[in-house]
Amino acid sequence: MIRQAVGAIVRDRAGRFLLARKVRVDARQGDGAIPPEWGFVKGGVRPGEGVEEALWRELWEETGSRAFVLEAAFAEPISFSFPPEMAARLGFTGQETRMFLLRYTGRAPLAPADSEIDALEFVEEEELLRRMAHRESRDFFLKNRRKMGQSPPSP
């Protein structure tokens, strides 16, 4: 079974990108603790929940803020399969994540409102690409950077 999810590429006023350090997952079996990994704000769509409703809920849970403006929805999702151990813990074989581009309009520092995330940081593009834990997210970012007003990668 494929998990439906949402993800947010968030920029601040300076054009930096938000990274979240995930330390827990919503596990159906065993402890949800995972080795820390940096990535975009992401999370599952709950039964009966709309995609945009899930996006705003995840932003609140993972950043503690509602000060975001939706700039774009990407047509293509990020899709991947979970490794067998993670699939058993989550109860899903893979994930399809609908991605959105948002701008953070607040002035207060962001702080996670749940235990899945332990750190949030706005970083420049080079640092985002260096820290990003999952190849699929990094590839999605590079493929869609023009839609975000970013220059194509240099050869």
C-alpha cells in the first residue's frame, strides 16, 4: 500500500530554504525513533483529509506556525519505495508526496509543535543540497528549481 503525503518547499524573505531535522516517524510497529535526517517538511495525509488541509496541518505540527503563503503546487509528486524494515514499521510499501512551494511570512523563529522534528533551519541552496538525506527529494528540488526562481545547476 502506498502512503499519500504532502511536502513543503518553504522559502523565507531572504530566499533561503527551510530544512527540518526529523528524528521520529509515525510507526505502526515499534518505536518511531529514527537516526536524525534533514529534509523538507513532509507528512502523511490522514483518512478523510484533503491534500491542502494536510499541508497546513503538517506545517503547523512541524514548524509551530501558520504564517505561510502558498505560491505553487507542483504537478509531479515525489514517489519512492520504503526499505523493507521501514515498510514494516510504517505499514506502507512506499510513498507518493504532493509537493508545494510556500513562503514563510512570519518574523518569529520557527519551533516544532510535535516530537517528529527536533530542529528547523533556513539555509542557502548549496547547504540544502548538502544536507538533504533523501536522493528523491534532492532530485525533485534540482528538477524543479526553475519553477522556484532558482538558476539551473552549473555544469
